[in-house]
Amino acid sequence: MSATPSLRTKAAHGVLWSAIQIWTVRATTAGAFIVIGRQLQPAEFGLVALAMSVIGVLTLLSDSGLATFIVRQKDLDERTRSTAFWTSMGIAVVLAALLALLATPVSAVFGTPALAPVLRVLSLGVVLTGLNSVPTALLRREMRFKSLAVRGTIATVSGSVVAIVLALMGAGVWALVAQSLLRGLISVVIIWTSAHWFPKQLPHPATSRAMLSFGTKLLSIDLLIQARDRGEEFVLAGISGATTLGYWSVATRLMRIIQETGSSVISSVTTPTFAKLQDDRPRLYRAYETSMTAAGMVMFPAMLFLTVTSTELIPFLLGKQWATTATVAQITTLTAVLGVFSYFDRQVVVAINRLRPEIVLVAVIVATHLGLTALTASHGLVAVALALFARTAVFLPIRQIVLHRVAGVPYRCLVQPMRVLLAALIMAGVVVLELQFTGGLPTWASLLVAAVTAGVVYLAALLLVARPVVREFGGDLRRLRGGGRKNAASPPEPGAVANPAGDAPDGETLETSLEENSPAGVADVRDGKQVSRG
């Protein structure tokens, strides 16, 4: 029996530590969001959302795809590590300085003078992101997810506590600003302590050009996605004002928390695992399928539960001032359900370095997205949400066709996630019926009964329509409890593919099957980056 952990075991433990971190972080974030949401007005939320949209774009520019380059490299020397750090830091400092200088003109563009001081202070966050980028990438490359989990948990909990205290003291938007900066500062301290690395060489121009050549393609996709998500916010703010943007931000916030809680648990592992499988397509395809299925097991039921309970849940959690966002939240969560089927597409094309077709497709999607937002913004947020749902539904099959032609991913990879979705739909239908009978109860009691009903029915539905999925992931959990030990007396030879189809032989757990045929992988999201909505 080998004492060296297999790639599958590392990935499984990475998912476990990511789950501990992300679920703790999201619970803390959700709690802070509820408390702060009761203290702030829609216009204040809109102001911070607008500022974070600007910061999000600059954060991507400061990284320029260098972190992903480090993660996917087969061989990595000190010159490459040092050059990546100095290049990322140099870009971050320049962008932060430009933002501080141009804060007033930028705020004038949106007709929001109060935005300028917020941007100046948040520009420090761009520098903090630059400091974190390379050491974080090194930890991900080495699959040291425990260190990353500790960092994320401590930083987020500390920032949330400070934000809650400041909000209760009447600090307004500055509570959210302090939350963002403190989280970044604590992350810098912890990540550098964990990485045990410091740049030992000066930047090498030729190496920097080689990294930026790859990074520019990835950056193009990242910027297009930011243009979609941030552009959506800019369009709403420009046409309807900061208050409308505040309502939209809150309506989509719970959906985003669920996205990050579900997909990010797995996506924190995909970039390094997919990169290690770039030359073994059958294992890569199986990893892609497993990633999508695992994300769906969390996201499908959570999103659909929010869809059917939003009219009661949102006013109960956030206050009656947000009741009008319930219908918008229902539509956006349905959109996010469809987005699960394309969440890991980009990680596949990054692993095999086929980015050009993805750039073209994302550009078309972004143009359509922003065009629909601009056309429907004057008709209200419900119209915007419906238009974007239609956009996601239309492009979903197109994305799968492109992924099949570019990367060879078989369409059968959708079968297992579809089974999980069917189980979640059964659960949602039962909850809708149950709510009809508990309407006379207090809101908290009705929601509690709905949550218990959802949990019981979902588990039963999984056993009914997705038993192979339950069997596979049940085996995975048993492997984790057993410390990652394998049944086999010795591990397979590196690169061996016992079952090219990627199907688990009878009697094997997912751990064994994917160790020999395809490690489960999942991808990474940078701090502050919005997850994909298809």
C-alpha cells in the first residue's frame, strides 16, 4: 500500500477542506448580510455594488491570468515564480494609483459623487490582491487546500464581525468597505505565512512575456465575463439609478451566496486537478462530469428551494423593504440552475489550452447579455431577469456543442447531473404543495416545515432517480472517513487508464474509480470574482 496520497485522494481532501472553509465563510457572510441589510438602504447597497464592480475589473487586470499560468504549468522554476509575482504586483500598483487619481471622474460618469471616496479607499484592495495572487496560486498548485481554508475562514469571519459592528454603529457604506479591506489584509498576512516562499529573483522580461501571452487569452475571457456581470450593473445604474441597482444586488445576492457555497466548494480544486489531466482526455472528461454532478447535488436543491420560498423567505430574512425583490430572486435562481451545466466548461478548455473558441463564444454571450439588459432595464427588474433567463436557456445547448467540438467532451457527461436536477425538481414540487397547507402558520414555522420537507424529499428522490450518483459519492465519503486508503494493494502506474470510458466498475467506489480512471476535479475562483451564470 502506497503512503503517497493519490491525485484523487488529494482532490477529495481538497474538496473537504474547501467545504469547511466555504460553508463557514458563506454562513458568516450570509449572517452579516442579513444584519447589515437591515441597517442600510437600497441606495447604499447600490453604491457599494457599483464600487465593487469597478474594483472587480481592476483585480482581474492585476492578475492578468498569471495565477492560472502558475497552476497549470507542468514544471515551475524560481525565475517563473518571481517574475509572476513582480509582474502582478507592478500591474496592481499602477492600477490602484490610476483608480485613486480617476475616482472623481469615474463617479461623475455615474452621477454619484459619493462613489469617489469609496473608490479611493477600495483601491488599496487591488494592491492586496496583487500581493496574494502568486502565493495563493502556489498553494493551489501544491493542492494545500487546508492552508487556503484557514486563510479564507479567518479573514472572512474577522471582516464580517467588524462590518456588523460598524453597521450597528451607523457607519453606513463604510461598514462594507471596511469588511472588504480587512478581509484582504488578513488574507495577505496568513497566505504569506503559509506559503513559505518569497521572490528570490528580479523579473525576467522574456519569462514575463511568455506568461502574459498565455494570460492575455485567459484575461480576455475574464474581462468578457466581468463585462457581462459588471456591465449589467453599470447599465442598470446608468439607466435606472443606484437605488434600482441596490434592489437588483439584493435580489441576486442570495443566489450568489448559494452559487459560491455549492460550486466553489468543488471549483477550488478543479484548476490544479484538470491541469494534471490535460494529457489524459478520458480521465479529464470523467472529472468534468463528476465536478458538475457534485456541484448540482448542492446547488440544484438550494436554488430551487429559494425559488419556491422567496416570497416568504426574503422579507423574513431582510425586512419588508426588500419584499419587491422576491419575484426577481425567483427568476435569477432559476437562471443559476441552468448555469450549473456550463460552470466548469472554461476549466476544461484552460486545461487543454484551447481558449480561442471560448473567447469568441463568451464575446457573443456577453454582447447578447448586455444588449438584453439595456433593452429591458426601463421595463423593470422582472423584465430584465426574464430576458437573462431566456438568454441562458438559449446558449446552454450551444455551449455544450462547442465544448464537444473543441475538447471532445461527450454529451453523456450531462446524464448524471440531469438525474440530480430531476430529484431537485421533485423536491421543489412537493415544497410548493406543502406551502399551500402551511399558509396559516407563522412565517418562521412555515419555512422551517418547508426546509425539513425539502431535505427529506430530496434525499428520497435522489435514491429514486439518481441512485448511481448516491452510490458513487457515498463511496467517496467512506474513503475520506478512512483517511483516503485504497482497497488495492498498490496504486496504478502514473497515467494508467483501467477503464477508458470512465465508468466505475461494479463494486468500486467513486474514490477507486476516479483514482484509476479520472480524478474528480473542480476549478478555482479568485477572491472577489463572480461565479459564472452560463
